[in-house]
Amino acid sequence: MTAQTAEQRDLTAIIGLEVHVQLETATKIFCGCSTDAEADEEPNTRTCPVCLGLPGALPVLNEGAVEAAVKVGKALDSEIPEETRFHRKNYYYPDLPKNFQITQYDAPICDGGELEISVDGERRTVRIERAHLEEDPGSLTHAGGSIDTAEYTLVNYNRAGTPLMEIVTAPDFRGADEARAFLAKLEEVLEYLGVFDATRDGSLRVDANLSIVDAEEVDAEGGVSEDVLEEANRTEVKNISSHKGAEKALAYEETRQKNAIQRGREVEQETRHWDEARGITVSMRSKEAEKDYRYFREADLPPLRVSDWKDKIDIPELPEARRERFREEFGLGAETASKLTSTKQVADFYERVATEFDPGLAATWVADNLLGELHYRDMEITDVEDRLDEFAHLIELVDEDEITVKNAEEIVLRRMLDEELAPEEIVEAEGLGKTGEDVVATSVEEAIEENPDAVEDYDAGEEGALNFLVGQVMQKTEGSADPGTVNELLREELAE
Ligand code: ZN
Ligand code: MN
């Protein structure tokens, strides 16, 4: 770079992601140890000779992990091959007692694919290069928190052997916001498939490749040629553990590299570590090349025929499709439909109440009232999973006009959440049930509204029409009202 190029160049970031997600299975990928991590569990208690990598222990593939992987492949429109194989990726690290990780190399379970995202209202298709199965290593705790200054490090193999899926995208992101949108969408799809739990600590980990090219190298579709990519120096950012973290880390790295280039400096090809606490990336080590891992076939696991699995395994309707269907079927606006499909549990609950009661009323109750009050309490619908019948009953009470909307919203729903009471208990205790008077008054209004002919006749001086309306009200109140009062109320209403 010479001094005269110091004028601002128009630069663009090219980003690709490698996402590791933990698959939700009852047991680990190659042994029968539980994957259910208790919050306060003792280290090294969910282990056995297989996940501890003891000599002679043999792995047995978990069918549930393969099923979950096929579901992911179907949702991402991947090719599921005839046959898939496992490899050993060799490296020495204390969290990996075998000194190799069982992973997949040249025959991954999912080949290719795509996922559509939307950023600022614009839709983009992100290409998936591959997605494969592998085992999670154990976890390390550095005494004092930092690897540089720790006196010693503790290792815990409870996580070792948790099934992971590594999903690799093409370098299709042009900014941190797009990467974040992709991760959010991916999480949503995985949760819909029932193979992933976003609330689990460390359930999603991201490594990102980022390089900077001249904006003019990017074609109209946002593509960049292999040559340009080859030439640009790429950094890999590791240790990103959430989609919010990914956006921050990538925005930081994009700015750092652009600044360096604008100042005429060379960007180093290296691996950098995202320091979440400090909000910066730091240089880690030069990246291993693929050959350093000495991949070879895992002889303890035979090749797996998966060709007929994909027809046997069904996946549920995905969020995008469900959103569209809700809009059409229940007449919802885009924003409401989006809220009501934010998780499969919310969508399932809404669909249930929308088919039982008025869909519009149900939408307001689920999207605004229930989700709003849950959000306010920092809760999710999964926290009240076993009480959904009670919430459906509350919506029924409103739908059938047995309590007022205001009371339902401001008293019953809130007490239901704060005190874990059933709606009828609260209605009873607070005396919120509509009184006899309310019922008669509503019935009078309805009778007038529903019988315009009788009203016209009455206005024209026909007293008989009033008797007809009294009869209608008596019918609505199932005979519980006093005919004299009804007569009076009708005259008052009709005089207005
Ligand atoms: Zn085990
Ligand atoms: Mn991996």
C-alpha cells in the first residue's frame, strides 16, 4: 500500500459460519450416559469407559442422534446420502481423552442445503455447505478464569460425548446483522424440530470466518468469486456462544479489519478468540490446517446406510410455513402471526384456542396478553406448559362473556401467573362473575340488536312487538330474569 491509497476504499465483509449445536437426545452419542445436565451436578459423574476414552471401550451410535440429524437435513433441504461415515479427527487436548474426536469428514450425513433469512425486510438465501454429526469434548475450568494466568485447570467429562451437529455455511453473509439473523432463524427451526434447546448453556457455539474485500468485487446477487476470496486474508473468530455474541464479535472484527486496511496495513491470517467480557477479539494462534488433524476412518463404527431414513422420518410444519398458514386461516396480520409462531409451543397453543374460540380474540389473548405478561415476568410459555388448560379456560370465560375483558386481563391473568391459581378460583374469590343484572342488561341489548323488525314495529306503536322482545330476553336468560324488569329495561333502551 502506498500513501495515495489512504483515501477511503469502499469495503465489504464476507462472512461464513460454522455452527455447533447440541442435539437433544436422552443419552450421549456413543454411550448410554445421560445428557441431562443438572445445574449443580458433580463433575465427572455422567461418564463411562466410552466417553472417558478408556482403552478398549467401543462406541455404539445413538439412533436418536441420527434421527435428529436427518430432521435437520430435511429442514435445511440438504441431500441425505445413501451412506454416511465417521472419521477420527486427531488432536491432543485435555478435554478430549481419546486424543481424537469422532466426527464426519468426506461423507457427512447432510450434504448442501439452504436456509432463507430476512434482514430489514429483504430476503436472502444462505447456502449450507454441509452438516455433520460429531461428539462434544469435555469442558475445562481454568482456575482464576483465564487460560493465560491460571495456575491449574480442572477437566470435567460430563459434557464429553454429547451429540453435536456442525453446520457449515457458504460465505454468504455481508454483515454481522445477517449472521445474527441466520443464527436466530436456525435456532427457531431447530427448536421447531424438537432437536434443540436454546436455553441450555452452551447449546449453540459459533466459529466465524471473516474477510474484507473491495465492495466492487461483490456482484449484484451478493456473490464473490473464489479468486477474490482466496486472495483476501481470512480470520477465524472462535468462542462465540450466542447469536447476540456473534453479532457483536463480527461487528468488532469487521471494524478492526476495515480500519487496518484503510490505514494501509495488512490483515493477518489468523485465529482470534472472542473475549465476551471485554467485547474484543484477541489473537490466539495460527490456525491448524486440515492436514494437521490426520483424519482417518473410524474403524469402530461401520458405515451407516441412511438412504431409507429420510422417508421414514417426518418433520413438523416449519415456522415460515406455519406463519403463512396462520395468516390465511385465522386472518392474522404479519406481526401477530410472527409472534404466534415464535416457538412451536406458542404456535401449538394458539392453534388450539383459535380453533376452539374466536381466532381474533384468541390472537389478542395469546400474542398480547399471555406472552406480554410472561415476558414481563421473564418467563416463557414452556414455564407454564402444564397449565395451558387453565389459560385456555380463561380465554373461554372471555369468549363466552362470563367475565369482563378488563377483569380477565388485569386481575385473573396476572393472579394466575403470580399465585398459580386456576381462573375459576380467582373469579370466585374476587366475585368477578357477571351478575344477574349484567346478564339481563346484555340480553336486552342483544334482543334489540338482533330484531330490527320488532324494534321498527314498536316504534310504529305496536305494543305486541314489545312482548315479543320480552320473550326473546326471557329465552336468552333462560327464564331467570324478572319479566317486569325486562319490560322496563326494554322501554328505556327503546326510548333512546
Ligand atoms: Zn459414557
Ligand atoms: Mn466441529
